[in-house]
Amino acid sequence: MSFLDIIQILDSTIRLATPLLLACLAGLFSERSGVVDIGLEGKMLVAAFFSAAVAAITGSVWIGLLAGIAAAVVFSLIHGLASITFRGDQLISGVAINFLAAGMTVLIAQDWFQQGSRTPALTGDARFGTIDLPFADALSGVPFLGPLYADALSGHTILVYVGFLAVPATWYVLFRTRFGLRLRAVGENPGAVDTAGVSVVRLRYAAVLICGLLTGLAGAYLATGLAAGFTKDMTAGRGFIALAALIFAKWRPWYALFACLLFGFLQAVSNRYSTLDLGIIEIPNAFVLALPYILTVVILAGFVGRAIPPRAGGQPYVKER
Amino acid sequence: MTAPAIELKGISKSFGPVQANKDIALRVMPGTIHGIIGENGAGKSTLMSILYGFYKADRGEIFVRGEKIEIPDSQAAIRSGIGMVFQHFKLVQNFTVLENIVLGAEEGALLRTSLGRARALLKQLSEEYELHVDPDAKIEDLGVGMQQRVEILKALYRRADILILDEPTGVLTPSEADHLFRILEGLKREGKTVILITHKLREIMEVTETVSVMRRGEMTATVKTAETSPEELAELMVGRKVLLRVDKDAAKPGETVLDVHDLKVRDGSGVERLRGVSLTVKRGEILGVAGVAGNGQSELLEVLGGMREGKGKVFVNGEPLDLTGAKSDARTRRKRGIGHVPEDRQREGLIMDFHAWENVGFGYHDDARYNRGLLMNNDALREDARAKIEKFDVRPTDCWQKAKNFSGGNQQKIVIARELEREPDLLLVGQPTRGVDIGAIEFIHEQIVALRDQGKAILLVSVELDEIMSLSDRIAVMFDGRIMGERLPSETSERELGLLMAGITDTEHDHTVEEVEANLAHSSGKAG
């Protein structure tokens, strides 16, 4: 494995980690407020489709991005309506959203474009271009760090940088602001928030909306940054890997960053090599792809410290007598 | 004349067909401690929740300091200077004391400034009212007494001058309760108004100046505490004369039925909940196990009842009992003549969505008289249930009602009917009167004593010290998974038991509240 290989793997690690990271942070906001969200996958998928479709029609990726976010937010509101307002089962609502998204995107794509359930390939302004970080060219000659900076860190689309900046932003909001304190409290004990005179419903809707915004970014990045257009089921389980990363990260933003980078790295490795030759044994790439799930089970089983979810997660809030 | 701190006129509130409050009138004078007493379900908590904006009254007017106001939500109540300490604390377990106190009352969008200001104010408040807590401690590491102080501080931080406490002593040891009452006296001296909701007559007599009695959603009387007696209050609460003390003859203990040697239990996370418990219960006696909730009493009942595995030696009527493996289940225990009234009747004693007659048969389904070959003989089951419902005065007397439609007291009677009617040699009883009204308490106590007088052995676990004192023939006190000592009810006092419950065996000398709390926090930290 040459140095170039490593740089290329790191480069694709960052690209593959971005949608996971955005979705993982989305889930973090939702679950920290006590709304369990297994519909991340579905929301990413509708965002991917509408961003690609609108970008293809208008020729502007920015309008596409807005459409993608809007679609994910609408799906978030459906989840909010079911689980906050009508106090329904959050898992069922999430599953329904995933099914709805999978079916709806394919159907509309076929109806609009007649290209076998995909959008036309995006080109030019209908896709996100790459951004070179400052001094990338000048520094590329520096040994080791130069290529690392110029080829792995630089040259991604804007959404990649947004995703990585969302980590400190999430941490700040959650642990340094009034909104964050209330959000964490409502996921632990909504009764405490209610009796303190703060609306449980409003807080949870705010969290669900932020979740919609972030899954919108994640989906739009998939279709207009990572790929050049929408294809059927293109999220390919990323929403679930993001959920796994969220558990792996114990619902903390910085841990989420490392979890998503790790899972992105595993994807990058398995994309590059069909089998992984470790000298003594050969590992098939299917195993590498399964690693995120295996690691999550290990974490959940309590082998590597305990992952304690927000206490009120999954429970609709009803005032007690 | 000064305006009342709180005046309610014609407050009514219904939940569906149930009228929780009927045309309530109440006046609470400023700078007093006002008690509100009533049985479970009398509507006390509903009334106070209306005052705190948790529920909205269907009808009626609320005046605070002479001014008519609307209280649509808790924020409005807080603005009017009303604070409430709920029975089940409304605290975020993994937040610090300080974070819990500022939650919802932050100054500004960033936490740093609000936490800084809160810290200063908290220090001042703790000194003023002797409510010492560590602002940086996590709630989950604090004992219940401390948590309650945090709730009081939360209200004071919001500048409450009318403080409502809902059943505040249910979770406290006697010495913690005394300390709470001293805090309340201090608040009164500072001119604050305290409303104390309770069903314990003793507390009302000790600390209040005025007491209002509620029964079935109505305010039946308001009297000066100095001019009334516990007997009169009990009569006002229940609507008829009640016997406050248990009427029983001296025990005539026979041979040993239950013999427990060095019993140990670990819970799911490996924490040792029972650390070598030994005790005996004889025929014709009631052994009461006292202790603050969470010190191993529940585990003791569960092991003996066959709901949990343990280590050690247990003999029933001289025969050893399997503590692990297939023969350690509840069914085998029942066949050995052990009846069990579990602590949590709604989770372990009944299936709430099943009919009364089905619940009366649980655990004895394989009994020959309920079976006809492969099929259940439901007619026999129902007939049996009807007889028991009548004998144990379960109301309504309809065996087709679902368990959840009975009141707490009647649910408990169903469980007790099921267990007592088998005439077990050994009866395990956990919290027999938790959430049960006074009338039913009297009845349940009578039944337990009657079983004792038939020569059965009874192991009673209760966190209500009054109940332990009045029912038991011997009292064992548990703390931190061990028996701290055994006493005879006639030769001990609540004070002595209270110290044992806090793990202090040296009961001759005086102990400060801080010592007691330090001990309790230590054990609950380990247990939690």
C-alpha cells in the first residue's frame, strides 16, 4: 500500500463520512430531545431525490439543495405530528417514513423523468463543485503534510465542510446555550421541563426541525455532491449506519465525528479492495462493510463502556396525574 | 384584615366521567403552614395541579393575594410566586443541581452567565434557609432528602413565596422528615406561605396551623389544627369512624416456619443487594421489615417469592428451598405454601387489562378445580372469584370489571383475597397499604392479623414506619442489604428505628441530621 493509496483512502473517507455525519448529528438532535428517529434513512432519500430532481430541472444546485431540505423537513414534521402531537409510536412512524420515502422517490422519479427511476445525470451548476482550501497548491510540495492537506482535506464540496463544522456547532448549542440545556432536559425528563414552565411540544418540534434540516443536507450531498444524480435506494442503509454511529458515539457530538470517520473509513477501504489481505488471513470486503453494525452491537452489549440513551427517548409525553 | 395568599372559589374539574374536584372553596392565609388532607383520590393533587397551572379548571376562580388571576400554565403560576414540589421529583437525573435549578429560568441565551448568577443566588438561599446542597453534584448521586431540597431551592430561586409540597415525606426517614419540617418552619418565619398536602395525620398535627379536609373531590371542612384531633380528622376524611390503631392480641409464636441463613443477592449489574441476611419467622407472628426504600427489602421479598435467584440457605417448615435453578420459581414456592403479595400490585400483582375473576385465579391456574382436562373451567374460576370479592368487600362487586378500573385499595384487596384464601403457611407481604385509602387500610390490616391468629407466619415489608410499628410482633430493620438489628415494638421508638434505617446502630447518642444524611447518601450512591 503506497502513500498515494493512503491519501486516496483518506480522501474518500472524508467524502463517505460526510453524509453519515450530517445524518448522525440530525439523529442526535432528535434523540436528545426524546424523539427516537429511525426515519433518518427515509428523510435522506427524499432529500436526495428532490435535490437532484429540482437541480436537474432548474439547473441550479442551490435551488436543488433548498428543495431537498424542504422535503426532509416535511417528512420530519410528519414524524413530529405522529410522535409529538398525536403521541404515536415513534418506531412505527419512523418505519412508515422509510417505506414511504423508498416508494415515493422511485414512483415520482419514473413519472417525471422516465429514466428507470433515476434523475438525469447532473452536470455543471446542477452539481456541487469542489472548493480548494487556501494555500492548497502552495503547500502540496511539502512532504507528507502537503499531499494530506491538498489532496485529502482540500478539494471537497462545500457540504463536506458544512458537515464538519456542524460538529463544534452542535456541541456549542447543546452544552453552552439555554436551548441546549432545555433540549437535553426534555429528552431526559420532560416532566421537569414542563413544570419549569417550558413547552415540551415546542422544544421537541424544534429538535425535529433541526433533524430535518440536517438530513436534508445529508441527502442533498449524496445526490449532488457525492454522486451526480439520484438513483433508486441510493442511501443504501446510510441512515441506519448513522444511527449505529449515534449509539457508538453515545449521543455526543465529538464522539459522533470519530464514529462517522471510522465508519466512513471502513466503507472507503471496502470500496477500494475486494478482499483485504492481512498476510495471514484474507478478509472479504463484505465483512468490512458489516463492521459498523458489529461494532454497534458490541457497544450496545456494554463491552466498551455503557451507551446510555436519553432516558425519555421514545416515550410520548403525557402529563401525569 | 390581610388578603389571603390564596383563595379559591368554586373550582371544579373533571377527567372524563370522573369529577376530581367539585365546587372547591379554599382560603390560605399568608405566613402560615396550611395542611390539606384527604385519602388517595380525594382530589388534593388535582386541586394543587390546577393552582400550579398543570391542569386547567373547568370552572371557578383563583385569587392570589387578593387579585383574581388566570393560571393557564406553570409559567403563569411561577410569575404569581407559586412554587410546587411534586411527589415524584421533577429533576433531570444526569444534570447537576445548578443546571436543574436554572432550567426554564435561565437569564439569557447562553448558559455561562445564567449559571454564574444562579450560583451566587443559590449560595445566598442555602444559607438563608439552611438548605445546604452542593451545586455541582449530579442529581443521581444524591439521596432523596437532598433531591427534595433541590426542588425547594428550585421554587425559591423562582422567587416563590407560596410553596406547595405534595406528599413530601413519603420517601423520607423520620429524621429527614423532621429536618424538612424545620425548613418549612424557617420558610414560615420568613413570611412564606406553605401548603402541605399529605395523608399522614401525624404530620398535619405537628406542623400545620390550619387544615382543610378533602373527601371524594369535595372540601369537607377547614379547621384550626389546635382545635381538632387525629380521630376527628380521620372521620372527616373517610366519612365514618375509623380505628387508627390496629387492634390485636399479643402474638403466640409457635415453631419456626421461615428460616433464612446468610442470604445474598446480586442484581443484574452485579451490585450486591442483599449482603448476608438472616432471619426467622414463627407460626402466629408477624415479622416487620422496616427500612428506607431501596435497601434490599424488595430483593428479600423477590428471592423468597421466587422472582429472583439468590445464594444462601432458606428453610420453610424445616425443608430447604431451592434458591437457583428450575425449582426456584414462584410456582414451586406457591406449592410449598408460600403466598406472596408483591410490593407493586400493578406490575407484579395484577394484569391490569384482565378481568377481576382472571386476576383472582392467577398463580393457581393448574389447580384441579379450575381445570377440566385440557380446558380451563372458567365457571369454577368465576364462581370462586365472586365468593372472594364478596368476602373481601371488593368494590365494585363485578367480577367482569378489568383490574385497572378498580381503585388502588380495591386492587389490593383482589391481590390479598387471592393470596390469603389459599391459607399459606407463610405469607410474604410487601407494602400492603401503599396508595390505599384509610378505610381499606383498616380492613387489610385486620385480614393480616386474622391470618396470624390462625397460626400462619407473616413476613411484612413496608416503608411506612407507622404500619410496621402497629402490625409487627417483631421488627427487623434493613439498611444497605443487611439487617441492622431486631427490636420489639413495645421496647423501641420511631427515633431509634429511624437511626437504624439510616445505618446507625449506636442509637444511644444523639446524631445530627448531616450524619444521617451522609450515611444515607453513601448507601444510595452505592445502590443507585
